[in-house]
Amino acid sequence: MDVLTEPFKKGKEIIEILESHNHQAYFVGGCVRDLLLNRTIGDIDIATSALPEDIQQIFPKVIPVGIEHGTVIVRYESESFEVTTFRLDGEYLDQRHPNHVEFIDNIECDLKRRDFTINAIAMDRHGNILDPYEGKKDLQKKLIRTVGNGFERFMEDPLRIIRALRFSSELGFLIEEQTLSHMTALKEQIDHLAIERITNECEKLFAGRYVQQGINYLTTTQTYKHLPTMVKYPYIVNRLQHIIQPLYSFGEVIALFSLIEPKITIEESVKAWKCSHQVRRDAISLITAINYYNEQSVDEWLVYQLTPNYFTSFLRLIHTLHPHDQLSIDMLHKMYKELPIHTRQDLCIRGDDIIHLFPDKRKGPWISQMLSQIEKNVVCKKLQNDHHLIKEWIRCNPPEIN
């Protein structure tokens, strides 16, 4: 009986092809860990004794994303697989990449360079486990522990400090005592990291199922003092400890900072964390909606402006800030369904109709302003979405134009 689940099927074929060319190959990293934990499988990563040039000759489509470090992407039947040559790492002069790598043909030596024991487990195509650093035991103990000397692992790449926090948040695992001690001692090394790498890990930390545990470790190690926003406003970490559920988008996190401490603007956080324009838009939409909710409660205009795309994010923040609030996703969807319109395009009147009503007036911002008034009145059911009734309303409420 094949013990490998569906996500591994094509990866297994890649391993078979590599083995048919007299190379060793194994599944490694998070996919093996998550299989053993019965979690959803993400990316399938493969380690092999084949050199990058061998892989390029064996497979017709190979993308050399990190070929100098032995990593390529194999495109196989419309899917991507990261395939990396077994290697030993030299010194990490930039605290991210080794200054050189030595390609080897020993999987155990390759696993030794990895960050945590739970990520240093390999599996062959038959489902047999290779576990030289007792990662499986640590999975059973629900323990995060570095492979070998934690001080060396964290000095090589301080991002591993934040990764330990992230795994604790995602898996609910405790961090082994000595590993935690090394993290605390070396937390200042985080200052040398690229912000984008920090943001990527912290996004996953805040989205973890056991986010409270991750935040607790963030606090006890004082790592938060070396993260964007928190370095300037360290006291907000006390409020962050009250997060009771995952925040699945970083826009929610950015909005939460401003809701906890109004002095923290969206623009300041977006710049500090080097976020995308989409994260900025998400944060602005959420904080605008929550401020409106705090002042007006929930009404048609709030639901209309928020749109269903943001309902779950909005509710997560509401329940983080107000744990006993009774607002539910069903209530929001019911209100949205009952709205008379869902976009401005649904209005039974256009800008040209308004212009024709006032042919002697110059075109200008007043047209859009009047449409906005009509839109809000229709959404709030103060005006019926009927062409003739809206035109009558406009005649009774002519625009004020200087």
C-alpha cells in the first residue's frame, strides 16, 4: 500500500526519474513534517545528490532560481518543485546565504545544516523516514529545537529566531529551553535582516492557529523590540497578547496596530514593514470600517462599503478588540443580500442624466458629489432606486455650485 498522499504523487515521479539516472533523492522539509503531523501539505521540496547541471539535463524545463546554492525549480506536469542538491554550507557572511557551498552525496550531512529538527527529516519515495536528528521525537513531544548548536544556527541566519516563533504559533509547539535561551541572547541580530524577510515570517506568525503562544514567546524573548512598528511603540505588545484568533491577512495586522495605538498611522506601518499596495488598501478599508462601526454600529452603508471580501477580516478585528461583540458573518451577509444596490453601477441614473438636468451648469466635481449623495441615500433606503424618482429627488435637491 502506498503511504504517500496525493500531493506527493508527482514529486514521487521526479524522485523516480532522478533515481533512474543513478542519483539519490528524498522529500525534505516542511512537506515531510506536515505529513507526519497530518496537516495540509504545502510545497513539495526534494533534496538530491544530482548536481544542478545534472537536473537541467534530466528534466526539460528547469528554472535556475538559486543555482549557485544548488537550488532549481523543476516544472513537471504544470507544477513546480524545488529541487536542491545535497550540500554543506560555508560561513554565513551576510547572515542569510553561505559564502560558498560544497555539493555532497550524503543526505544526513545535508540535513545537519537545517534550522530545526522537525524540518530536518527526509523521506524516500516509499514513505520510509530518515531522521538522524530525532525530529520525529520532537514532533511527538511538540518541541521546537535547533539542529546542533542553536547559537551557530541563529548566527548563521537570525531569521531563524522569528521562524521559531512562527512555528510555535502555527503548530502550538513549545520551544526547547536551550533553543529559547539562544534566541533571547541573539535577538539583536534581527536588526541586520531585510525587512521583507521579517514581514514574510511575521505574517505567518499572526496567522498561526496558536497565535497567542507565538505572541507570548515574542514577548518573553523581547524579540518584539527588534521588529518594525514595535521597536518604536514597544508598549503595544501588551495589547497584542489579547489576540485570541489568527489574523489571516497582514492588512488586518497593520490595521490592528493603528486601532491599538491611534498614533501609529497606516502609512507609517506600511512603510516600516515594506508592505504592498494591496496590504495598504486592505488596512485602510478595515480601519475605516471599524472606526465607522465604533461610532455608528452596523448599518447598510457600512456593509455596502466593506463588501463581502472584507467581512471575515473585519469580524476578526472586531472580536479581537471586543471579544464579547455579537456581530456575526451571517448578519453581515444577510444585510448585504438585502441591499438595494451593490455597486454605484447599479444605480438607475448616470452622470450624463444629471448633466442633462442642468444643461447651463459647467461640468465639474459636483456631478460625482451628487452621485455619491444619491448612492448613499439609495443604499440606506431613503431613496428608491428608480430613474424617475431619483430625477425628482435631484430637482428637489439641486447642486450648490459656486
